[in-house]
Amino acid sequence: MSTQTLIEIPLREQFPGLLNKDGAGGWHYLDTAATAQKPQVVIDATVNALGRDYATVHRGVYARSAEMTLAFEAARRRVAQFLGGREEEIVFTRGATEAINLIANTWGVENLKAGDRILLSTLEHHSNIVPWQLLRERTGVQIDVCPLTEDGRIDLDAAQRILTPAHKLVALAHVSNVLGSVLDVRRAAGLAHAVGAKLLVDGCQAAPRIRLDMAALGCDFYAFSAHKLYGPTGVGVLWARSEILQAMPPWHGGGSMIDRVTFEKTTYAPPPQRFEAGTPPIVEVIGLAAAIDWLEDVGLDVAEEHERALATGLREALSQRNDVTIFGPGDSAGIVSFALDGVHPHDLGTILDEEGVAIRAGHHCAQPLMDHLGVPATARASFGLYNDESDIEALLKGIERTRRIFG
């Protein structure tokens, strides 16, 4: 496999975060599932937005504020285009976690009651578990858990058997942040809608590497975070069907989300502004639009092929060892979780750091999945567009050194 055949431009050189503190190269960053490094064009966009172009949005009557407002709303249109949706369906949040909490505290509170049921899966991130547990405490709604197939995919055959008309919401990850397994969203939407339920999809790991089209997927809510898509932290996106947003009450109150305020009564702006109280993340939204531009210039198809090829190569190399357990399906989307016999993932991560290799070690905010796998934690290598075979070689070298140290 040759990275150069997949990527014809020097992508690695576009990421200053991949340099060591002394300015030299050689840092092998394999933690993109946690947060992606940022290309220089995104850094430049945020610096300009915070500096020469900076002004508030939606409120000022002076020229720069008007220009920044145009750029901010152009970013919303850019996100809508990226998702195959409409700009009035795009709500900016602080991240996917807030997006899911927003749904739980608006649509969930309005539409779910004692006796209703929510279906999650064993592999969900805590951000797609805890908000529903908090809602359960408030409303009495019940939570069911869909099991996984033997190779670590959400078992949609089991979901079909579990779902009943009592289920009002199905909330599932598009791509597992631990196993890299990919959900058949279209089928999941069909199963949910067949019993009258809505489908919410956590798209954090999918948005950076899978081309998205909300109409084709058929879901009702979709959430992702900018920082996993080569953009800034502090901003995420909630896409929801327009008719659903129109019927949802606001969650946070304050500036920007109002129509008219008196001490007797307040009326609210239409979506998406209804859900964007306060001064929005102006700089971060501009950075997100720049990240989408950059990613689509490179190509989402390139991203998916490149990262799958690297994950496949790593899985093949690890499978040659008799002291490694690999988790998840063979066609994982850019994520490989594994365990080295007799070595805690934290110890492995520490030794790898000494070798200039950065992986994630822990439960990855998916403790129920760890319980299912029968381990307290895993080591996780996750790839981005800037990774190549040298990163795999450095990781394997570090694993070998770890084995020598632990015997």
C-alpha cells in the first residue's frame, strides 16, 4: 500500500501540530479519534477571524459586524451543504455532547413520558448514554440496549426484534469511537420509523471520513463536533429535520434566541436561532467552515480509503503477534483498538510516548463497551489524513520495546 497513490499533495507538511517542540518532525500522532490536528488553512482562518476580521455578529450596524455576520451565516450554509441539508436545519452548539443534550432537554422532555422507551447500543459513547439517563430520571422513560454482533457491529437484526411501538427514540453511533465499526444508518432509520420512533445519530467519527447526505441516510437528528473534523474545539453541529426543530421549545434563554422580551412574556426566534442563545462561537464557526473546505478539497472518498487502508495494515501487522488481542471488525473505519497481553494500556501509552508515538489508552468514554469486551481499557490507534506507514512502523517498534521491558 502506498500513501502517495492516495494522496498526491504533502498533507503532513500542512499540520504544524505534527512538529516536535524543537520544530523537528517525527511525532507520530495516532489519536485523531479524540481530536484531529489542524491544517494551517484552518489555523489561518481562525487567526484572521479573531484578529483583522473580528466583530460581533447579528447585532452590529457597522460594516465589519455586517461582514462577519455574512461570513458566519455563510459558514452555516457551508455546513448544510456538507450534510446535504438546509441552513435552517443547522444549529451550532458547543459540540456533539451539547447537541445530544439539547435534544434530550427539548424534544425529549416534550415528547417522552413514563412508559416510553429509548433504544441505545452497547458501544455508545457516554455522551449518547448519560443525557438519556438524566432524562429517565426526569420523565420515567425506559432505556433498552441493543447488543453487538460477534465482530463488534450494532446488531440491527436484534434491534428489529427489540423495537416496539413503545420506542420513541433510537440513538446510535454512526462509527464506533472504539471499534471503528460502521452503522447501516439507512436500515436503522427504517427500523426506527417502522415503529414510529425517531433516529438520532452520533456522527462524530463519521463526519471526518464518510460522505454524508441526510436525505439518503433518513435519520431525524445528526450531531458531530468540529474538532474531530480538523476544525476548532468549542463548536459542534446539530442537524435536525426542519419540522422537528419548529416544534421544539428553546433550551437556553438569553440574547439572540428571542423575538420580543417583556416581563410579562417572551416570544422566541425561529430555528435555528431559537437554540443559539448568547454570543455564538464566531471564530470557531469560521474555523469549522475552513476545515470543511479543506477536507472536501482533499476528498472525503480519499479520507475514507486512506484511513481504512492504514487501519487494515495495522490490524494485519498486529495479527502476526500472539500477544495482542484486536477488537472490532476487520473493515474498521480508521480506528484500531487492541490489548497487549500482560501490559496495561496506560503503561503501553507511556512507553510509546517515549518513542514519539501518541495513542489513546483508557475506556474512551465507553465504559459499558469495556465491560462487554471484558477489559478495563484498550489501547487505541486512530488515523487521520496526515498519517502514513511510518506511523504504523513507529507504533510497532514501540510495542516491541514495551514487550521487551515487560518480558
